[in-house]
Amino acid sequence: MENPEASPHRSGCPINLGLEVFGDKWSLLIVRDMMFAGKRHFREFLASDEGISTNILADRLVKLVDAGVLTRAGDPAHKLKAIYSLTEMGIELLPIVAEISRWSRKYQPVDPQMAATGEARDRGGPGAVAAQMEALRRIHLNGEI
């Protein structure tokens, strides 16, 4: 039997375990920017409206890579830059992010322009999330799972 004191997790609750990986504001906003804004570089994430600081961004990118949500590689187009990609684990966060968007559009005072992507996805029906996930796989995984 595994020693619970040796576990790095607060509990084995599935919700807790997920939140330990992607449950803070900045981590989800990085994933959002990758999914919906096509951001892949450190400076692109810094330019987001929410104003993440460089030290927090660097920390969250490391944590997301360590958790297997993202990968980090040298950018072939620019030797001094790293390029971040979503893994399959990261791409599979899309339905969760889409549901947060749907909830916020229902209950929060969202910017209509920023809500347009989610509304278009909702109008696309049940296959819209799957199609968006396939598009992300082509971009981030070269179509490979």
C-alpha cells in the first residue's frame, strides 16, 4: 500500500488532482492563449490583456511543462526563442476551458468581442469542440497523438 505521506498531492480526489495541474488563473490563461490566440512564445504571453509578470509567467510555463500539459523546444525560426506546444493532455483541456467560457458568458459581464469565439463554437454544435481539438493537434502535435 502506498504511503499517503509520501505523495506530493494534497489528496487523491480527482478534482483536487486536476486543479493542482491547471487550477490557477495564470495556467489556464496561458492554455487559453495557446488554444484561441495561437500564442506560442514567452513575449506573446506577456502581451495578454491580464498583465502577467515575467516571473509568474516563467514559473507557470515550467510547471505546465513539468506536468506534461505543454512541451518546450527551441524555435527553428529564431535561435534565442523557445516555442511552447500543447501536448495531447493540454489539448484535452479544451472542453473544460470551453465550459468555463460558457458559464462566464451566462453569468458574468463579458466583453462581447471576447465572447465571440465561444459563441461561434456553441453555434457549431457538438462537433465544434472536437473539430477545434483536431485543429490544435495539427498545429501542436503535427497531427500525431
